[in-house]
Amino acid sequence: MIERELRPMQAVTDAGTAIDRLVELYDGAARALRSALERYLAGGPPPDATERLAFRYPELRISYRPDGPLPRVRRATAKLQAAGTYATTVTHPAFFRHYLTRQLEPLIADYGIALEVGLSAQEIPYPYVLEAGLDARGRAVDGADLATYFPVPLLSLVGDEIADGTFDQVAGEPLPLALFDAVRVDYSLRRLVHYTGCDWRDVQPWILLTNYHRYVDQFVRHGLERLASGAEGFERLVLPGGVSVSRAEAAEADPAAVIAASPWHRHQMPAYHLVAQGADGTHQGTTLVNIGVGPSNAKTITDHLAVLRPDCWLMVGHCGGLRQSQTIGDYVLAHAYLRRDRILDELVPPDVPVPALAEVQVALQNAAATVTGEQAEDLKRRLRTGTVVTYDDRNWELRFSQERRRINQSRAVAVDMESGTVAAQGFRLRVPYGALLCVSDKPLHGEIKLPGAANAFYDRAVSEHLQVGLAALDALRADRHGLHSRKLRSFDEPPFR
């Protein structure tokens, strides 16, 4: 453990100065670590104990010592639950500047908090500043050799205890300021690159998750059309492998050729980003991730997306309809989940309710009405609200005699393998969530997926379904602050969203 007295915390007076200092400290630490690595990989000496003192994340600390009761603050985030000192380590503060500003400025205005910034005791693992253990000549270096002299990722230091409410508060130590500390964030940023094939910096705050590649085709087409239209704020479309299409190139770009140019097949959950900038310089675009099939993928990708603190993620995939009145191509707006995915049972037990979020439900229903042009009874016939069963077994039909009673008791109207997991992860990690599914088959009524029928369904339904999801995100984007409600906050929530 490194003694903090080597570099005392520095008091600052405002959010901008605090973030500037975080950037200075992080950039200096990353630069020192990178320089030492490059020197060692070139045949020079390894860092000694004194040099390693510079390889540390910056820490942000706030203190609140009120003279009276806490102010009554109605917003859901950037608020204090109790007097005391709160702290977190920070990575890539330049990238997270807008997020940090949105958290700190209300705390300063409403509570008059004291701010301090300095180097923490938490070392930066060397893989997080270097893409690969190779020198300039491409010589592979043994990871065990590097681990002898440089900080390495330690699973004992990476966890979700704060988000899950299972951390042990040590007397005299600061309370957690954020759900994720620097080493947890860096861990996920690198996993995002691995799984999606894209730079994590391109991930947008409004996220669609799908379980079929055909949605990718339509998303790329939509992105190119948005760019070519000259719509304000849209800058480029980014695909796996670093393929990028600018506004100037979009009008002449062929969607099929653009997709073919991307090595998306090399990545387990390829991501596509329609990058847009808001008036304040923040990302305001949309990301689509093809997460494939199953709750394991759904949990994996949302574990990592959550550290970027997205504004919302929506599941827009296919489902099996469970009611005779449903028709192939109908929509299901999930308002409850029968979670038979089992993957989160230890973290969010099945008896913990995962509520529907009114703001998301309204946005999805209104978007469906706008895109389909259907209203009132016509819309009700097409869009069914109800419980969705999420399984971890694609062949659940083979156990229908065992599952029939539970499906009946839950009044479920649809079945899939991702929506309940995505919703539970949103609830757990405080990211607004929702699911609008499209009925692709009816397993209880003899309408199973057959190649010809499936292709006809895909051609007709995918484009409209994606447009509904995009329109819902547009509506939610217009009222981002209302979206982050108190429904997702615990009674001892860290101050930062």
C-alpha cells in the first residue's frame, strides 16, 4: 500500500478546476507508465519502487459537514444521503468530463461540498495504457515477465460490490462516491473493445440491443440516411474494425458494401455507432449492439456498457408469442418479467421486483403509434403489453410440461432469452431500460419458424421494428433528466449517477 503522504490531496473550489486536475494527474500517471513500459520493452531497465509511485489513478474526494439538516433535493442523482466524506478513483477524466461536471455542479450548488483531488493508492494496470505487450519491432514479451515489474489487473480489486450493495464500509474510510471505481471502469472499457470490435469512446449514450443481425442491416441503412440528410449533430457511422463513414461519404455509400468492409464476424457482439454531438459537446447518438442469443451475452455486454453511464438501453429483438390472439409481426411491450434466465439470481434474486419504467413505456408505445400509423383499438390489436418470460434454455419447449404452470400463473404473453436479463441489469446497474419485442413465431399454437415464413417476416417487420426503437430513443433524448428517476436508486445510493 502506498502512503498518501507522498502526494497530499489538493483542495479545489469548483468542478472545472477539479476535473482539470484529475486530467493532469491521470495523463501524467499514464504517460509515466507508458514511458517505463516502452523503455523496458526496448531493453532498458524496469521501474524501481520509487518510479512506480507515479503509476497511480487520481482520486476525487468530496466532504460535506452541514450545520443543520440535509437539503431536500428531489432529483434522483447528484445528491447526498448523509453527511460525510465520499471518494472514488477516476480513469480517463478528459473523456468523462461532461459526466463529472453534471455530478459535481449540483452537489456544489445545493450542498456547498468541499472538493479535493490527488493521487490515490490504486495503481494503473499496465495493459490499460498499452494495447499489446510488443516492442516497436513486434517482439512478443512474456506477460509474466512484465508482471514482475509493472502493475497488473487483479480480480481481487475489480468488483461490483458498490453497485450490488455488498461492500463493507471500513470505519474511518470515505464512503463510495460512484458505483464504479477507476480499475473497474478500465476493466470494462477493454472488454468492450474485445467484444464489440470498436473503440469504447465511440459508444453512444442511447443504446439498442438486438439478437438478430438483420437489425444491423437496417441500422446501417438508417445511419447512412441520417448522415446524408444533413441532420444537425450527426457526424459519422462507425462499424467494427474501425470502419467509419463520414457525412460527406454517406450519400454515395452502399449499405451492403459498408457492412461487408467491416470485419464484424471476428467479434462476439459487434457494435455500430451513429455518432452525434449535442450542443454542449456531449455524445447524443445511438449505438446498436448485436448481442446474439442468450442471457449470458446480455449480462456480459451490459456489465461493461454500464461503466459508460449510458442514458438508456432498450432490447429490440424477437420473441415467441404465447397467445392465440397474437399474429406474427405483432409487438410485445414488456411491463414485467418472469426471470427464468437464472444468471442473475444471486445478484438480483427472482423475488426482487424489476419494475417497468413509465417514461420508457410511454415513449415506446407512442413511437409504435407514430411509426405504424395505428391508434386506439388498431394499435391495441398490434401491440400487446404484458409479462415476458426470459429463459436460459433455447429449447424450453422440450420442458413445456414442467414450464406450463409457471407460464400460466405469470400470465406471460411472450418468451425470449434476453429481455429479463437486460431489464434486471438496468435495474441493478441504474441504467434506464425497456423492451419492445416482435413476435416471430407462436410455439404454443403450431406456428413455428420455417425458412420461407421466417424470411418473409424478416423482410416485412425488421425495418419497422427498428424505426420504433429509434423513435422511442429520440423521444427519451428530449427529456433525459426526467428519465433518470428515483425508481432505480437505493436508500444508501452513492452521490454520482
